Amino acid sequence: LFAGETEFVKGVVAMSGLPAPDRLEVCFAGRSNVGKSSLINALTGRKGLARASNTPGRTQEINFFTAGEAHYLVDLPGYGFANAPVPVVEKWQRLLKQYLSGRQTLRRAFVLIDARHGVKKVDDEILSLLDSAAVTFQVVLTKADKVKEKERAKVLDQVRTALAKHPAAYPEIVVTSSEKGWGIPTLRTIV
Ligand code: GDP
């Protein structure tokens, strides 16, 4: 997927704005600050590519990037903002639900989980959404360099237990650090 050029296409705030479904796509989801932009940049080898999604005003958009000739890489807005107003959260949930259940060209989701925190309630809600939409998903632990081996094993156990309840989950968990480059080559072969 990442063999070719990656370019920002557009940010979308409503289903009507989605690009034509003329490429297969994979999407990336995670709580805000989970390290999603860093991971997308590490995967694509293009620093600053996903920064567009992190600028104010862009954070509630679904951002589309081309990946090579035949795919889209889709950066979903980070969820779980501590102080987000209820209408904003509801609008986002509605759009996400519509996108996940209605996008025929969506092949797989990558759900990013912070290696320090494991699966939180907000994450679990997204995983259930993916189950209902029958979108298979790969869980990716991020920022693994920030936890010690022992702590990481504990979090991995917690994540495995959480995933067992989700039929759409891939059983394997990819452990990554964008900072150290850990797991990036592995993830490239899966994406
Ligand atoms: P996003 O909000 O999910 O897009 O998160 P960002 O990619 O912007 O990362 C949030 C913060 O975590 C930034 O300060 C990053 O430098 C830091 N970060 C991201 N990935 C890693 C990682 O693998 N290791 C470490 N130590 N820090 C990271």
C-alpha cells in the first residue's frame, strides 16, 4: 500500500463529501493524542503528511490520502476529547457510524491503542461499532517505547482480553513505536 506516492486529497465532514469509491481504502482510528499522525507519517515515510489532520478545524474531519495508484488511506478524527461539547461528539459519532457501515470500498480498519493505557471505554465503543459494521480491524499498540517490558505485557493481556469480545478483531496485536521505528515494517506488510 505504501509503495507509491501519498498525497492529501481532502477533509470530509459529511457523507456527501466522500471521494468517489473508486479505490479500496483502509482507515486509522484512535483516541486523540494516541500517536496516529506519527504512525501514519512513519508508515508513509513522509514527515508532516498527517499534520494536516491535526490542525485546528481539521480535527473533526475524515481526511483522505492517496496511497499509491489504487488505494486511499483514511485518517479518522481522534476521539475521546476530554472537553468536547456533546453536539460535536454526537455529530462525529453519526458521521463515523455512517462512514463505517456505508463505505463499500473500506477494506480494513486499524485501531490504535496507547501502550500505556490499554483499551478504554471509548475505544471499546469504536470496536463495537466496527463489529456492527462488519469491518475487520487490526489493533496497533502505539508508543511502546514509553513503557517497560513488564508493563507492556500487562497491557497486552488487557487488550487481548478486550479483543476476545469483538468478532471483527484480528487476534494479533502489532506493537509499534513511531519514535523508534518498532513494528513499522510489520505493519506495512499488513496494511
Ligand atoms: P495524534 O493526536 O493521535 O495524531 O497523536 P500525535 O501523532 O500527534 O502524537 C501525540 C504525541 O505523542 C506527540 O507529542 C508525539 O511526539 C508523541 N508520540 C507519538 N508517537 C510516539 C512514539 O512512538 N513514542 C513516543 N515516545 N512518543 C510518541
